[in-house]
Amino acid sequence: MTPRRVGLFGGTFDPIHHGHLAIAEEVRVSLELNEMFFIPAGHPPHKPGRVITPVEQRLAMLELAIATNPHFSISLVEVDRPGPSYLVDTLHILREQWGNEIELYFVVGWDSLEELHTWYNPLGILAQLTFLVAVARPGYVEENEYNKQLEARLPGITQRLLVVQAPRLDISSTELRRRVASGKPIKYQVPDAVESYIFQHNLYQTGQ
Ligand code: ATP
Ligand code: MG
């Protein structure tokens, strides 16, 4: 029996945008994954000092955004547990739930790939993944030369790394929050339903 191939895509998703959705679908199709789980962070350890939108609202936007894709789902594994959401613990919990036969592909944008060595127990993260899947992100250089630097910071990473070519959409949640606060449009950068939700709930008025 061929093992189940599952994509995991972690993020704060504050808010989810078309950059996230386009790369998730590209990775899912190009690596022939059975499904893609979006894993919203409960208490992101990388974002101290910023007020994060309550998880209920980030989740509501995620649900609206993925509703039209039968291969996308949400995992509550991080939001359901207190304290900082360390990926190494999340993977451990998922492996306990799903068993070791399953293939796990964790998707990161290039900015997250560059920071991975600063995450808690990065070697423990790599050890539990079938592959780490990186996609380019506008504003971040992904030259081959970079592999050497990645390897120097995190030995073994290049063996576990797949780089997937995906649409390069220069969209970020930080910029979207700023746009809302300054009255600029976000239409076509997020799904229509997410845009409506943001305005109905007066999110991001301060642009934080
Ligand atoms: P913020 O500005 O709040 O950090 P973000 O747009 O970076 O938001 P996150 O929720 O932090 O979104 O990102 C989740 C994952 O998606 C990360 O691995 C990030 O690198 C990746 N990602 C986000 N936007 C893009 C994009 N436009 N292209 C490629 N990767 C992206
Ligand atoms: Mg980010």
C-alpha cells in the first residue's frame, strides 16, 4: 500500500491570503499529496510583541478561504494546546495520531526557511519530516549558493529539502494589515469572503 502523503502548512494566517493559498495548492499538486492541512499557530513563538488576532477570528477566515478546495483542511493541533506552539511538538503529536508510515511534507516560504535554524530543536523538526518543502517568496534570494549557508547553519537540511516552483505572489499579512489601517484596497489579495469578514469585524484598524 502506498503511504498517505500529507502536506502541512503552518502559519499565523493573520489573515490568510492568496499567497498562502496559491503555494499550498501548487505544492499539493506538484508533490501529489493526498491532502494539505493548514495549521494555524495558537501562540506563535516567533512573534513576540505583536498583538495577534484572536484565534477564533483567524480560524473563521481560514475556513472561509479553504471552503472551495476539497483537498484543504485545518488542523487544530496547535490552537488546542496552551503555551508556545513549537513545531517539533506539533509533529510529534501528529506522528502519534497518524503513525509513522505517513509521509509528512512541511511547507515553508523562503523567509521561514532562512529562520528555521532559530526555531526550537530544528534537527528534531527535520528528523520527523519526510521532506521540508520550500517555496520562493518575493524579496528573499533563493540562489543555489544559499544551500551552503543553510547547510552550515543546520547540517543535514539540504538532504531533507525540496524546493518547489510556485507562483511568486508578493503578498504578506503584515502588508495587508497595514493596508486595511490606511484605507488601501486588499481586494484580490485575499478571497472575497475573507475581505468581507475583515471589514465586518473591523479587524486591523490599527495596522499592527
Ligand atoms: P506576517 O507578515 O504576519 O508574518 P505572512 O504573510 O508572512 O504574515 P505567515 O502566516 O507568517 O504569513 O506565513 C505562513 C507561511 O507562509 C510561512 O512559511 C511564510 O514563509 C509563507 N508565506 C506567506 N506568504 C507567502 C508568499 N507570498 N510567498 C511565499 N510564502 C509565503
Ligand atoms: Mg510571516
